Amino acid sequence: PRLDRRLLEHPPKGVSAPAYDRSALTSGIVHVGVGNFHRAHQQVYLDRLFSMGDDHDWAITGAGVKPYDAKMRATLEKQDWLTTVLELDPAGYTARICGAMIDFAEIDAGAIIAAMARPETRIVSLTITEGGYYLDAKRGGFQADHPDIVADSRNRDAPSTVFGMLIAGLVRRREAGLAPFTVMSCDNLPDNGKVCRDAVTGLASLISPELGDWITGNVAFPSGMVDCITPATGDRERKLLQDTFDIEDASPVVCEPFRQWVLEDHFPLGRPALEKVGVEFVPDVGPFELMKLRILNGGHAAIAYPSGLMGLRFAHDAMEEPLVRGFLEKLEHSEIIPTVPPVPGVDLDSYFRKVAERFSNPKVGDTIARLCLDGSNRQPKFILPTVADRLDAGQPVDGLALEVALWCRYCAGETDDGAPIVIDDVNAERLNKTALEARSNPSAWLAMGDIFGLLKDRTPFAEAFAKALNSLWKSGTRKTLETYLSG
Ligand code: NAD
């Protein structure tokens, strides 16, 4: 049967569904960026909490600032904002219909600002991708001269960016005598609370310095570390849900059974009691974030590009390929893990073992293509800071330089066997052109200052990179990995 609220009365066998009264929920959270990850993560935690009978005034109103979000909104509306979350446990599938979202603002700045300004909205959360924060990789910090930001600074009543809308929502509350909501970023960025605050205050200061100061002094931006591998949804996933649990959901989410959320406890208007459903509240998420970004996200990057060049399709195929797995393990143990400072209560080697086990889960079906996405945004966050730390400490970076060279070789747009590679990245064209130039002149790749700003003039890295790239072009991916592993 089709998914909508009627299905909740008699959910198909083996499927759990909300037993709480959804019509009695009220919305305390506006979430911008209702993609797959948000539905696999935050919505599941809240759904569990609501199922315990708690905090029914913290349901979610969805929002999207991109015109294409209209499609997701229309899809979810037809199914009463319900999402089926299918967990891909190697031991078997489980499915839960998640009822934590009860509304979705129209895809329109005015409607989104109005939802943020409602008195009952106490948190605005975001999953807007790493690229959504207008970070200036060249100079560091917020890119205040980006055309979108400049436009929003001049047109504060009709913004097009999420930051313009947050500011308009906060101003409207101030005018109405309402305290500001808490802004909770759930994107994969080091220090995501601070990055988000810099974007909001950066734009606000362009509008007026007084407004920037008021936001700095009055709005909370807790940082958080989020984790749950959530692949994109396609026909395979829809069919899997239908075949396994007999549910027709136009936009289900599949994800691994592992889920982690570590949050700073800074919510002046209160928050749901998420600690009851496994969220860890800590004074400083910094060490947890660094561990995750470097070991897990850096690890994803490490398996992505060699696998792409060798024509492998899935993450679990990559983990079955001894050269790719070997590269991941050696890189993590010799170069990545040693740069991660101690994390309270966590053994980093066992954290990595768990990560490797999660990557190997054949049921997740995470594609190499997804892991290869957006390198120009991801490398500066997941790989290059590790390189910089090692160089600062005078340590070798051969493995990391090889990872960057694999990315460069991948961006040349052909596998080792000559099959075409589609580069999915906002900078795809420039990456491709530069990668081809780098074949004879490796320094061209590192000269992309907006990506490699952090590593400017670092000769040992440039040398190791050139050596790795030359080897990839001359001997191919397999031979190059063999040589690295035998070293
Ligand atoms: P998705 O493609 O399903 O959804 C992306 C969402 O981001 C969409 O709702 C889109 O409208 C919004 N968005 C994109 N660019 C934006 C912009 N410039 N401004 C505002 N909104 C924008 O992707 P997803 O799997 O949901 O991942 C989203 C983010 O969640 C990731 O970038 C990452 O930071 C975080 N995350 C994802 C995973 C995962 O495994 N998928 C795991 C941990 C964290």
C-alpha cells in the first residue's frame, strides 16, 4: 500500500510506526534542507522520543531554500510528511515509518521567515551541505563578497540564502519581543556551530554592524557531530522497500543501522530531551568532530578515488579490494589517526575498526560515485587540514599526498581503463581542465588557491604529490597502490 497517514492504523507486518497521536504534535523546530540525511538522523531521534510519550511540542516543520526543494515538498505532502526509514543491518532489514515532521513551509522566503518567527519555533536546524556555508577557502572564513551574500545584504526583505532568511526571522522576533531561536547546524563541518555563526553574523554585519553585534551577543549556535551513512535514494531503494515491506513510499530513506550525534548543550530556549534517545551532550564537541571528519570522512575520500579509477561501483566492493582496503588502513594508521587528539572515552583504533566495518556493509550499497562527489568542497575539510597538521609537526605526508593525487587523476575524467568519469562537483569544469594540465605540470593542481590555500608553499607536500601523480599516470592506480603498500 501507499504511504500516508491511513497506513499508520495498520502498518504492514514487521514495520514499526508512530503509536503517538501525530495530530497532537506541535512544531518547535524549523529544519532547512529536508534531504536524506536529516530524515535518517534527526527525524529518527525525535520519532523515538515522541514514541516514549515525551516532548510532543518539538515536532519538525520542514523548509527548503532552493527551488528544487519544491519536489521533495510535494512528494512528502502527498504522504502526510511521513518518511519510511529502512535500516540496512547486515543481519536483516528493519523499517520504521517516521512521523516527526508535521508540516513543510512553502518554498518561498516569506513563508520560511514566517515559520522561523512563530513563537513556538525554538530551534532552527540545518543540513544544507558543506558547500552551503559560503566558506572562503582562499582567505579562510566567510566569503562576504559572494554575489548571493551581497545580494541578500541589499535586499533583506526578500533574501535567497538561508542566512538571509535566518536574519530576517531573528529580526522579526526581536521586533515582536520574542527571544531568538537557537541555530543548530547538522552539517559535516569542523566547528559547524562557529562556521554557521560566522555566516549569519557576517551577512548581518553587512546589513548593519549593530545587527551583527546583536546576533553575536544573543543567538546560540551549538556545534554538533552527526553520523549515519545515508546513501541517495533511487529506484533500487524504492523497490527494496516495496519488495521487503510492501510499502510504496515515493521518497524513502535507506541508511546504516549505526547513528551518532554529539551536541554542545547550548539551547537558551530549551531543547527536546534527546539524551533519552542516545544523543551525547558534551561541553566541547571539537575532539569528536575532528575524529569523525578525519577518520570517517577522510577515510571515505581515501577509498573513493582509487575505486573510481579502478571502476569499482560500491563502497563494499572497495573494501573487498585488498589494494583499496590496504591503502585505507595504512593511511589511517600511519598518517590520519596519529593527528587526532584524544577523545574522552573513545579508543581511536576501535573507532576506526568500526568505521571500516560500516564501510564494508554490503547492504548499504553506498556508491563510489557518491563518495567522489564535491571533492573541491570536501578535500579542504576532510583531508587537507590533516596534511597541514603533519607538515607543521615535520611528519611525512606520502599517503595523504597520494590521496590528493588520486583525486587529481580522477578529475582527469577517465578510469585507468579509459572509461569516462563524470565529475560531479560545482567546480567540475575547472577541475577537469586543471587535472589535464597537471599531468605534465603537477603544481598546476596545487595552485588552485581556493582549495589548497592552507598548503600554499609547502614544498614537501608538493614534492610528494608530484611523485604520486607521476606514478599514477605512468604506472596506473594498481601499481601505485602496490608500491605505496610495500613501502
Ligand atoms: P541530500 O542531497 O539528500 O540533501 C541536501 C539538502 O541540502 C537538500 O535539502 C538541499 O535543498 C539542501 N541544500 C543544498 N545546497 C544548499 C544551499 N546552498 N543552501 C541551502 N540548502 C541547500 O543530501 P544529504 O544526504 O541529506 O546530505 C546533506 C548534508 O548532511 C551533507 O552535506 C552533510 O553535511 C550532512 N551529512 C550527510 C551524511 C550522509 O551520509 N548523507 C552523513 C552525515 C552528515
